[in-house]
Amino acid sequence: MQHFTPAEWQSWERFYRANFINSLTGFKSASLIGTINAQGVPNLGLFSSMVHIGSDPALIGYINRPLAAAPHTLANIKAGGLYTVNHIQASFLSQAHQTSAKYPDEVNEFTEVGLTEEYLDGIYVPFVKESPIKYLLSLKEIVPITLNATFLVIGQLEQVLMDPSFQPTTDGFLHLDQAGSICSNGLDAYYHTTLIDRYAYAKPDKAAEQL
């Protein structure tokens, strides 16, 4: 078994170190967050840190990088309070990845990368039309992480949009592999997903049971 220590990874070239540690945590969701700034310019950012916070109330969080590296999404959310989260499919993966480029605030990133804005009546923030599963969040809390100047942004689920060809199971589960939602690892790698199995609720006096 290889053994890596802090002294060793601190000696590595910074991009090598970033790739190693970022991919060490495993596969993550890959989503596009849609916002709009005070001048009415839509913004689109790629995030791989979406996390379920709770189901009642329905809360979803994501990690925003330091403001110097990723200022626009967080600034727009703070100003307006609403934002969309859009699943990514392989059919528009290259456009989704391109949103990670640092475009100026006055650039419409939908137009720049070739994706389509979609709006619901009464909702001013854009969804990604090409996305088969997307949802609207309202800002509830921003938690500064002082260790590395990042932020945990927590939103409450307000609306969910799904392609009608994709439906939850009878117990509410979403087979995201069937919807074509992809996941990511590291900084630049993306994957299809395949279900291995589902298991019943675990109890200490009962062996794990497949559903």
C-alpha cells in the first residue's frame, strides 16, 4: 500500500496536487447553476459540490470557491435570492464544461457557450432548456468557511422541472442514470452512471436486503 503524507503532497506541483486531492473524494454530481446579475445579464457556472442538506424543509447546498476565483454566481445569488440548478447530459457536456471559463460579468454565458435560457412565468432567473432535470432554489444561508475562504451556500427547494419521459419510482426514487445525468471526478473528468443495486433501510438486527 502506498503511503502519502502532507510533506509529500505539499512538494508536488500545484495542479498535480489539486488533481490528486480533488479526485480522491470520489464521484460527484455535475450541475450548472443559473443566475442573473443586476444588469439583467444571465450567468451560468459549473459546480460539482451540490449536497443534500435535508428533506423537510427541502434544503440543498453547494460550495462556492473563494470570491477572487468565482465571484459572479455568489454575488448574483446574494443580490436576487433565487438560482437554478440544472443536471448535465453528455449531449451538451462540452458546452457545460466551457462555463467554467472565467468570463467577464457582462458576458451572457448561455450565448457564449451555446446553451439556451429558459424562463418560467414569474421567475426571473434562467434554467438551462437542454437540461432534463432542473430545480429552483431560494437562498436561505451563506456559511463562510474560514479555513480556505470558501462558502457553503444553502438554498430551499422551490420548484422542480423534469422531462415528462422521466418519472420517479413508486417510492419517489429518481433513477438518474435513466435520465442521462452525468457525474464528475477531479477537475475535468465526467462519467456516465450505472445502477448496481438498491437496498432496504438498514436495521441492526437484520442483514442487508436488496429491494
